[in-house]
Amino acid sequence: MNVILATMNFKFMSIGLFWLTAYGAFMEIAGGNDHAVTFEDNKCKFEFGGIEQELSNNKESLGSSCERYLCDFERKRVIVHGCPPPEDEYDDDGIPGYWPKCCKTKRS
């Protein structure tokens, strides 16, 4: 009986240790992707990829890593589009080398 309890206890401890390690790894990764956004004066202000961004409401910025940032001041959010672009928003007249034209050669 003691052997069975010890085996069960070891299994539960192993499972607990696994989940604790997985949670720690997740928090480390997720913590690195936390980007503070402030909303003031009808603008979205944030830093992304080491570059400070300040966008007026409903204005967009084309990032250097084939991304598009769109400020939605009313809903207090910044929308980030990567590759492939959403089907309903693909602009074939875009600037070569920038979003969405760069999506033909890059996947994010």
C-alpha cells in the first residue's frame, strides 16, 4: 500500500512540476511580447520592434518587418496585420517591399 501511495505521489508531483515549468516558460515568452499602448489626444502611442509609433485615429503605419499597424482610438486598440494579409484588405497597389506586397516573399 505504501508503494502505491508513493508511486501516485511521485506521479502527481511530476505532473505538477511539468505544469509549473510549462507555465514559467509561457510567461517568459508572453512577457517578452507585452507592448504598452497609450491612447491620448486622439492618437495611439506604442513601441513595436524598438521603434516608437504615434498614429492618429484610423491612420496606418507600415512596419519595416512586413507588418501594418492601424490605430483604432475609439475602441482603444492597435490592429497589427502580418502575412498573409486578410483577404478583404489586400491592397495590390501597395508599395513594393512593404505590407502587403512583401507578403509574397515572407510569412509572419
